[in-house]
Amino acid sequence: NAGVTQTPKFRVLKTGQSMTLLCAQDMNHEYMYWYRQDPGMGLRLIHYSVGEGTTAKGEVPDGYNVSRLKKQNFLLGLESAAPSQTSVYFCASSFRDPRRTIYFGEGSWLTVV
Amino acid sequence: ELKVEQNPLFLSMQEGKNYTIYCNYSTTSDRLYWYRQDPGKSLESLFVLLSNGAVKQEGRLMASLDTKARLSTLHITAAVHDLSATYFCAVVGGSQGNLIFGKGTKLSVKP
């Protein structure tokens, strides 16, 4: 039972490089989210999607782009990485049902040098 | 704009003692979540609270929700070392149901 899978789990980037984080869920969830977690800041929402082909900005969207071409996948892109984007990134997914449990992936550790 | 505040942010407890973590939020919401996170790990769902007066219990943890006061509590009874972790509350806000997190409470239970 895979649940929510994130790849890669660890990555070191140089400033200015680009990369994409992939989130895949096998639970047929409509909603998907990308969060970043920084020490003392809790989790902050970057972007989210309420269905295939739709995305929206969260609390801290600057410097990131997302795409949801397939229902099961939610991609987070960094076009030109900056040291301020060093963080742990979590993907999450859920059903639309208001009683939904929101499931989180294992996290992706990104360091920008 | 929805804001979620937890307190305390750090909590050091002795085994066997009771304590409460508080979660306040700034705008109306009828859904609140509690999560646990161990160091270097993902978030584990503990409770989903859906209505005013909701109370849920699992082992030594009990969560409650007062939507009128915009307050949730996570009560720890007779703490044990295995409960050491960071606990987050998160509140659903906005028209799309975004989940906004508090900063977390780092709990350390000492013998």
C-alpha cells in the first residue's frame, strides 16, 4: 500500500538550478497539496490542487510552480533555486469529503547551496 | 486570513504527569486536525474533529473542539516517553478548504 509517494527524497542543488519534485498518490484522491516545513515555522502551504488540471496558490507560492496533468500526480517545480528554498517538502492528498483524513508523504529534503 | 496559534511551543514533562496543548484559530472553521511528527519523519494523523463539542480519545491522548471559542485542546494523560514528538494542529480555512498549520508543540517526556 503505497499511499503518497514523493521523489526524490534527498537532493542538493546549486543556486540557479531547476528541479521538479514528484508526488504520486494511489488512493484516487481529488485534493493534493505541497507544503514546506522549516524549523519553528510549522508547515506552510505552497500550492494545492482540487482536481486534475486545476491548481491554486497557497501561503508561500513565490519561486514555485506546479502542475496536475494526471489525477494521481502533483508536480512541484523550482525554476531557479535559491538558498531560501532549502527546506523539507511534504506532499499530501485527500478526498473532497469534509470528513476527510489528509495523508502525507515521507518528505523530500532539499538543500540549495 | 486564517491564523493558527499553538501553545506552548515547547513542553518538557515528567512521565506520569498530565498536560494540555492549546490550539487557537482566528476565523470560523468546522474542521480541525491533530498530527504527530517524529524527528525526520512524516506526519501521522491523530484526530479529525468535525463539529462543536467533538471529543476524541486514543490511548493517553484526548482532543476536543470548541468552535465558538475557536479553540482545540490536546490533553495528555499520564505521559510516557513514547509520546515524545512534535504535535501540530491544523485548521481548514478558505473556500477551497486549505489546511493551515500551527507552528507545532515539541513535547519531551522525561523519566
